[in-house]
Amino acid sequence: MFNEVKKSIQWGNETLTLETGKVARQADGSVIATLGETSVMANVTFAKSPKPGQDFFPLTVHYQEKYYAAGKIPGGYFKREARPTERETLISRLIDRPCRPLFVEGFKNEVLVMATVLSHDLVNDPDIVAMIAASAALTISGVPFMGPIGAARVGYSNGAYTLNPAIDDLQDIRAKSEQRLDLVVAGTKDAVMMVESEAYELSEDEMLGAVVFAHEQMQPVIDLIVDLAEAAAKEPFAFQPADTSALFEAVKAIGGDDMRAAFAIRGKQERVAAIDAAVAKIKAGLSEEQLADAGLGAVIKQLESDVLRSDIVKNGRRIDGRRLDEVRDITCETGLLPRAHGSALFTRGETQGLVVTTLGTGDDEQFIDALHGNYKQNFLLHYNFPPYSVGEVGRVGSPGRREIGHGKLAWRALQAVLPANTDFPYTIRVVSEITESNGSSSMASVCGGSLSMLDAGVPLKAPVAGVAMGLVLEKDGSWAVLTDILGDEDHLGDMDFKVAGTEAGITSLQMDIKVAGITPEIMRKALAQARTGRLHILGEMAKSLTTANAFSAHAPRIETMQIPTDKIREVIGSGGKVIREIVEVSGAKVDINDDGTIKIASSNGEAIKKAYDMIWSIVAEPEINGIYKGTVVKLVDFGAFVNFFGKRDGLVHVSQIENRRLNHPSDVLKEGQEVWVKLLGFDDRGKVRLSMKIVDQETGQEIVKEEGAEASE
């Protein structure tokens, strides 16, 4: 019934297995990849003909995590997996980015890749397994895919690279000084296609070494996929790219000169208008048959690309007249918004970000329900890209995959320099509003986010800047690396290479390649050129930091205290009664963690002190021989009970009230009266023994007898 094929290798510390032929047999390609006990099923289907008039490649990738994979039931009211989480969206992009450039040029049939996590051992991250499964499924499906690709994760600990570190090793690595890198790399047999990383001030050589290490380690995976394909691949889909050479020559003859003139205009809006005019002229000069050609859009884009690329490689001349390694003019401003806790406006050429920081308490942390466990996130970064930023009219809705991806890139770049939660116990939310865009708005978010947090008084370890690099790689092997690319240089170039970091090193690296891959030589050149650009940007940012680091008067103040874990129940009280009373009486917000850390927050310093004192009175223990001010709560024949330390009461025996004999404590005391007492100690049953007579009731000072006074009495 089944025509099963299974292939396995030992990869690092785990066994990697690829199997097909048993599940999802109606899909064009279906592979279950298993690493350890983490399994991901990837299914590929593709349309056998393109939609009429379609001029783009409609590849869709969906990565989905099923909670049953980890033996969990989803949270929430419906108890069912709902819309994609941020993580699922990011991993969908992670699979899409290295695969998309490897489809045969001109292929416009719809392709769907679905990767489903079936089992999760909480050790091996499913994202790498999903990338491998998707690559294998595409390779055996028959679709015109020039793969396969392999993928690997790399850690960097104590000066050594590690292959596919366990999830726990990379969880909250900001708090782990020994772990400095979380890097994901995808590539073909010959070259790297995609890089995504979170780093802790690595040098350019260390980062390049990690990428090379990953590419070497993924080679057995590529060989395994080829081995599987040799046994299970379907016949290649009959596809022959249309010959558009004649159409290209016609388009070039009509509008080549106008297109070259348009790309010589430095202003974006004027250039776009001139390009549109050139395209209109081209279409007006074509025959009806040529206008009906489905490849017309691609041909016009090819003309634009040839014009831009030839000037760069042959003449070293860019659209806006800059040198290849030159950064656009930069203007930075902080403290724009009077009520925001921190704000910055970062402008680089025609790219601008208004970035705002808000400081919150523990109540504002984001609760994340993940397969490998639930946890809280106290640093949030949200990126918004409205249509007006590029002078367009468009639909405004919830964040798309691009917005989520750009926001996560900026998050990775900045979180490496955040202070420890014990030193700065705030929840930090950074929002980047892109108000203008012409290339590298994610890096503007990094620069603006750094300035904004410094403006809010966040004690960052160092400012962070980011720069986007580009590449033009010609068929004859000639190439040029561009610093701080424009939008057109991104769209028509061969690489989007974003590097962010401090003066000391790299904190994030993201790379996407649109050609068959790049060599270590090109990467080394791009990293070196990016460092020069990054240091220049940091210098420009520093000019606006003269008034930064002043903590906003509108931000909450937070004070932390540590109590024994066995006292947590006393502070909370039955049904939360005690903690509610503390909050109501003091006016401060109080957050208690399971480890006994308490965060007290308020914009009013007196409220914080009141809450602190109330909690301290509950958890602290009175000291023997200590003097305390208390209140008489009850009078009995043999003495008075005094509430002297929080809710703690003690007995002042009638003989300890005054230095004279009393008939009854009520002779000198009444309930509700405030008195000074000294803690003498505890009796055999643990009862508290107090004394009033040896404390001056006016001053609260202990009465010390003069030497010899006792003998003379």
C-alpha cells in the first residue's frame, strides 16, 4: 500500500531522518524530517499552469506549530490553534527566503509549502528541521526548484562554535555570559543563501567564521536530501521559460534612453515619476501582441535592473551620486514628544523613523505560550510601515509578515545591549513608526530605537547602529558591494545584507541572496564595509545624545526588594487579601515573582516607600534588644499586649511597664496608646517578651543607668 523511502545520518549529536511515501501521498512532495524526537512534516503542492496575466511568482510558505507536538493543550477560550503567532510567521519567512531565489526564472505557477510540527522533544528547535523538511519536499516534488538547500544553527560559546545547540542553551541568552550567538544559516552545496542571527558584540571575523562553519556542517544534510531524491523524486515538471529576448530588445529600443535618464534623477519621488513615464512610453510603442505578453512586466524590470547595475559595476556610480561605500546624510533628534518616556527622530536620506520608548512594570510584560514552555518577555519592539511612508495609498490593517520580520530584526539588534533585569526592572516597549522610506527602514528602527531608549534613561551597555548593504553580481563575475542601499538598489540588486552592532562588535546580521549564493570573499568585503558605515552612523548619533539619559518624569519608578520564598504566602495573604491591602493603602503597584523578587512601582516616591515598609514589616524578623514603637492592643491583669512590629504582638508583663508596682496595667495604659518597647527575647514557648520601663517613653531611647547607681540603691 505504501511506497516508503527512509534515509538517515548522524548529524552532530542527533540522528536526522527523512522519510516519504507514507503520509500525504496526494501532495506533490511530502517529507517528514526528524531530528532527535522533533519531527516536522513538509508538504508541497503547485499549480500545473500559471494564472493568466500573472507577472510574479506566487510562493506561499506556512509554518505551523501544533500544541499536541509537545503534549500541550492551547491556552485561551477556544483551546484551538488560531492565527499564526509571531514565531510561526518568522519561521515561515525563514523557510521562504532561501528557497524563493532557487526556483527557475520565469516560473509563475502558484506553489504552496506547508510545514507542520508533529513532535517536539523540547531539545531540538523545529525551525531548522522545518527548513530541511521543506527543502526535501520541494526537491522530490518535481517543481522546477534548483535546490536542495541545507540549514544549520550555530552557537558560539567560550571561543568555540557549536552545531545546533539545545533550546535551553539559547533560551534567554542575554543573561548567559558564556553564550554569544544564535545564528541560522541556509545554503546550497556551493554557497550561502540566507543568514539570520542574534549576537553579542561579535567581531566581523567571528561572525564570518560562524557562517562558514554552518555552511560546512550543512553539507551532509544536502547530501542526504539528494540521496532521498534519487530514490523518491517525481519526474521533473515540464517547464521551459519563455524566450523574451525579442521583446526585451523592443522595450530597450523604445525606452532604454528614457529609463537611463530617469535613474540619473537623485530625488526618489521625481525618479519614480520619470520611471513611470518611461514605462508608459514603452507600452505606448508596443504592439497589442507585445502588450499581451505575460512576460512584459519581467522584461521592463530587467531593463530597469540592467540600467542600474551597469552604472554601478562599470562606472562606480549610484542612483543618488554617492560613492559605493558612502552613507547618506544623517540627522538625529531626541526628546521630540513631551509626554513620551523617550523619543527620537532618525533620518537618513529619504528614510526616516519616529521611534518611541515606553517604560512599564512587570504587569506589562508579554506572556508567551510556546511549545517549549510559557515565559514572559520584558522587551518589546513593534515596527509599523504605513502607506504614506512611500507616498502611496493603501489598505491599513494588522501587521503583515514584513512588519513582523523587520521588527524582530531590530529587536535582535537592540536586546543585546539591554541592562540586566535586576539592574533595570522595567518592561520596555519600543515602537518604530516609519514616516519615510527609501531603503533600510529596519536599520533606521535600530538607530532610532537606540536613541529613543537612551532618551528614556535606559542604561544601555552601548549605542547600536545598523546599516543595509547591497550587492551587484554580474554574470561575468564582476561585483560591487554597496553601503546604505536605496530601495531601488535593494529591489534590483542581488543581496540585502543588514548588519547592526555597537562600536565593539555585531549584535545582529541578516542576509538574503537573490542569486545562486555568494562567496566568503564577498561576505568578508561586505562585513568590513558595513563596519566602516556603522561606525560613521554611531558618530552621527552621538551628536544628539548630549541631553539623553535623563529619566522621564512621566515614567514609573520601580524599586525591587528580595524576600525569602517562604514569606511570599504571607505577603500575598489568603485570597490575595494582604497584597490588595498594600496596594490600596500605598497606591503603588506590587508584583511578586516566584523567586521572592518584589517590584514596587509608582510615579510617587512616597507610595513606593509606604509599600516597601508594609512588606518589610511582614517579612522582617524583629531583633532581640531592638527598640520599637508599638500600639497597645489589649490589657489583661498580668500585662499589656503591644503590636510592635508589623502584625507581630508581644507581652509587656505588668512588672515591665514601670519601675514601680502597679495594681493593674490600666493604671497607666489604655488600648490604642502608642508606647516604646524593647524586645527582651522569647520564652520557652516562643512568646515575645517586651519591656517598657527601660525605654524613655518620650524619646524612644534606652535608659542607661549610671555606674554605681545600682549599688547605691
